Amino acid sequence: KAGVTQTPRYLIKTRGQQVTLSCSPISGHRSVSWYQQTPGQGLQFLFEYFSETQRNKGNFPGRFSGRQFSNSRSEMNVSTLELGDSALYLCASSLGGSPDTQYFGPGTRLTVL
Amino acid sequence: AQKITQTQPGMFVQEKEAVTLDCTYDTSDPSYGLFWYKQPSSGEMIFLIYQGSYDQQNATEGRYSLNFQKARKSANLVISASQLGDSAMYFCAMSGTGANSKLTFGKGITLSVRP
């Protein structure tokens, strides 16, 4: 089975712009979760989608949003980028039970200038 | 709320020796899972091992084993026969049920394997 894929792998944006990141889960996985990793805050949960519905949400401002499509692929969007949004964004997929093992993609490294 | 604590500073181990990475956790969920992930410098988070809260036996996956002590709320990772490729950051994480189904991570431990 192919693993979790994320595109793009690297992004450079400027403050005020918006960005969309994409995640394709492992075939058969219905849950997709997004995490932000920074040196200062570590790994923080953004949100989880299951069967096209947001099932869980972390403590991030409304500038961070996501969605999931019928084929379980997911996108996350960050609007009005700030310098502090520079981070590694990791997507993980699972079958959707709880607790359940989440398998991660390679991540998208976002740099905001 | 769930919490994972990893307090060890950077760890060093000689190639072919065993090493234990410590992890303690806290949760009010009766059903939960404990995980260890490896993150090399490339950034990808690699799943290593899983332990369910109701599992009677400690989990093992090849050279990885999880020393689960429920009463002490600890879930230490043991890597046997260390290899140079084991040098990486290691994260302990947990997830529960419902609103706690997200992964909560510790701060991680850097492991360096010496030849």
C-alpha cells in the first residue's frame, strides 16, 4: 500500500498571503488529522476529519481551516499568513477508530517571510 | 486532558547496545493508546510501536519493545541492538476516545548512536 502523501513538500510565502496544503491518506483510511510542528511549541493538533466531517479541532485561530473530500483526501488552508505560521505541517491518516494508529506523511515545510 | 512527559535530555548509546527512552503519561480516559514515533532529520514521523491500555502483555516490534507499567503511568521504549540509523528524535504520544482521539505528543528525546 502506498503511504500518506503530502504536497507540496516545501513552500515559501510572504505575510498576508494564504496557502493550501494537500494530503492523500493511505487507501482505505477514512480519518485524516493535521498537526503543526515548531521548535518552540512542539507538535500541536490542528484538526481531524472523518468521512468529510470535522470530528475534532485543536486550539488554533479561525485562519486555519480544512476540509475532506469524498475520496478521503484532505486539504488545509491558512489565510492571512503570519511569521509564526512557519512550521512543518504533518498530515496523518488512520482507519478512524479510537484509539487508532496514525500514519504520517513526509510533511510540508512552510516558511513565511 | 491528556499529558505526555519526556524529560530526558539528549541520549547517547553505543552501537549494538540497548537503550531505554522514558515516557510518563496522564489521562482520565479508561481506554487509551500509547505510541512511539521516530523522526529523523528529514522530518517524517515514523510509527514504531503501539500499546493499548487494556493489553496485558508489553508490545514488541522487532528491535523495539514497550515497557508498559500502567500503575506507574509509564510507557518506556526499549531499543535493542542499537544501529547508527536509530539516531533521531523519538516522540511518545497517546490518544484516547471521542474528543481525546487526537494524538498528544511529548517534547521528544534526541537519541545519538555512537559507532
